[in-house]
Amino acid sequence: MRIFKSHPLLKLVNSYVIDSPQPSNISFLWNFGSLLAFCLVIQIITGVTLAMHYNANVLEAFNSVEHIMRDVNNGWLIRYLHSNTASAFFFIVYLHIGRGLYYGSYKAPRTLVWTIGTVIFILMMATAFLGYVLPYGQMSLWGATVITSLMSAIPWVGQDIVEFIWGGFSVNNATLNRFFALHFVLPFVLAALALMHLIALHDSAGSGNPLGVSGNYDRLPFAPYFIFKDLITIFIFILVLSMFVFFMPNLLGDSENYVMANPMQTPPAIVPEWYLLPFYAILRSIPNKLLGVIAMFSAILILLVMPFTDLSRSRGIQFKPLSKAAFFIFVGNFLILMELGAKHVESPFIEFGQISTVIYFAHFLIIVPLISLFENSLIELAGYKNKGINNDMYNTDTIIMESVLRPSLHLYLENNNCESNKNQTKRVIISSYSFISASVIFGMVMITEAFISSLYQSFIDIACLSVNVVCKGFN
């Protein structure tokens, strides 16, 4: 549309979204960004709605959540959407980070994109922790007490920092008000950082692709081709999220958090949400409190060093068997840490946690640099320097194009001319419309079924109540 190219603000939308050139061969693994944006929108809308009915008071917070669930129109739906989307948010973020590690999205020229993404990840965890405290159940209170008390490990000023965060000598009204205010503001900061993330991606040669090569070999505008592709995953996400919200909304919750906070009774096991468990396991695996806190925060910040520790001259590990094996070992180790974070602090889980912690840090600081140097040596031994390649130009695209991808890329470009792209686009659009229609129908059926089940249960409850009243009348 002409207005998108003439209006000062819409021109930016047109440049960064609509006409943004994207590699034609990117897979569905590149759809995580749009899913995360969709999750953020859901969280902001549902969060603002919940904030209208929430009371940030230690005596009323738990009851205000019960009021939302029982008395506010569709309050249960809004709260379950908010809590389950938070888990989905982190699940997709971990997939997004994994895809970035696999395809080398942290390497130049996208280092700034990776850095902003890591900052977003850190703020996401802070926001999630603050939100977990707000219902003020047993796990909320003691989780806040344990995590904030970690600051006391800082020499000399640690206890002062803890009391400043609490606003007193324990978690109280001041703590809850501060956490509520920060939890309300941080999502908007995340939205601003997400916009910076998108701008940095656009200004750094755009999205990468599964081949790992850059350049304008075969690119298509974002609209309408990739919009329809993103819509497919968004509708799949809506269906999966609906199943959690309507049929198993408390699956990922902790039963202790459905009990009102009691500062006089400590739960048998204090465990954070599942998406924080790996870092909690690292914290508990180190006996020294200060070193444990440093290790926990370092486990997150270490993502920032990947552009410097990966010394490989090619981007991504899709054509590197050794790096690929190391990556999947790292993923398995991360899942083990997640499982260990939910276990009691006892043998043999302590020893397993220490081993997994060593493997976690060794992957970034030792394994990745050594394997990348070894693979560089293999490429040199293959004789590429003898082909007259200038060392200054001995970069990612040169290695991949000269080694593995020249025949396949040549064939790919021959078989993907403009006409075939148009035909492929038509097929994608038709299949997308069909899938979206089927998804909408299936979603409506699920919602209708849930509504009928709820209506039927209400009818049964009313009938039972009426029978009880009649029986009491006869008595």
C-alpha cells in the first residue's frame, strides 16, 4: 500500500517488517521470534487486566487472587492464560536460544542482536520471579525469602541490600508493593528491548538461514510470504495453549502455592518454577554461598561470551559433527540440571549437580574453543589455503561456499527461480488458509466443549443444591 511508503511512521513498519528481505530457505525454527512477540502481547494484556483487581497487601493479596478466580467475570480464564503463557514464553525462549547456538546467530555481524537478546532473557527471568511472588501463597513467600536472601552473600553490604529490597527485616507489605510495581513496569521495558532487538537484526544483514551463508542469493519480502508462515505456528500455539488453559491449567503450578502464605511454617521443599530450575541447581551444587550465587548469575551471563569463545571461521554447527555432538551433550546436560533443581539437596543429587555444573561451564569456556580450533585445522588441512584464498578473506562464506555448499547452493538457486517461488507462495498461502480455518474450527469446538462441560457441571451443582434444600424442608 502506498501509505506504508509515504507516512513517516508507517514507513519504518514497512522497512523493518513488511518489505524486510528474508532468506527464502529459512525453516519453522525461525518462527520463534514471532511466537515470543505474541506471548509478550498476551502477557501485557492479561497482566494489565489482572492488575485492576489485584491488591498488593500481605493480608489481602492471596484473597484478591481468589476473588479474581471466583468473582471476576472470566477472571479464571485471564489468570490461567497469564500463568500458562509465562511457561510457554520460557519454553519458546529456550528453543530460540538453542536455535541461535546451533546456527551461530551470535557471530558477527549479529553480535549486538545476541547481546540484546541475552539482556531480554535476564529481564524475563526477573519479571517471572517477581510475578511468582505476587499470589502470596506458601511457595511465593518462601521463594521470595530464599532468593532475595542470596544477596546477603555479598561481603560487607549484603545484609543491607537484602533489607533494602525487603523494606524491612522480612518480606512484608513494602516488599510486595515493590515487586508488584516492578512486575508491572518490566514487561514494557521488555517490549522496548524487543523492538531494539528487531531493529538490530534488520541493521545487521537480517536473519540468517540454515545454510549459514549470508548475502542476497535468494530473498523474499516478509509480507505476505513469512506472515502466513508465522500464522501457522501462532495458531498451533493457540491450540496447545488452549489445551493447557482449559483442561490442565494447574499442571505446571506448585500445590504449595494454593495455600495462603504462612511465615511461621516453612514448606518441606522450596522449588522455583520449572524454567528457573537449571540455574537453581547450579546455585545449590556449590557449598559456598557466595560462590554459588556467582555461579548462578555467571551461568546466565556466560551467553554473552559465546561470540568470543567460538573461534570457528564458519557460522553454525550444521556441517560440523564434533560441534554438533557437543551441542546435544550440552542440551542433555541442561535438562539434567533442570531435573536436579527439583530434587532434594541430598546425595547423589549433590554430586550429579556438581558434575553437570562443571560440564555446563566447560562447554562455553573449554569445549567450544577447542573444538572450533580443531575444526579450523581440519579445514586448513583439506587444502583450502592452497587454492589461493586470501587469509583476510578467509571468512565464513568463503569456507562454506568452497567446501560443502557450492554444489548444493548452485543446484538450489537453479531450481528456485522467480516462477517457482510464485507457485510455492501460492501453495503456502492456500495451505495456510486451510490450516488456519481448520485451527479456528477446532479451537471453537474445544471452547464450546469446555463451556458445555462447565454449564453441565453448574446444572448438576444447582440440582444437587435444590435436592438438599427440598430434603431439609421435608425434615
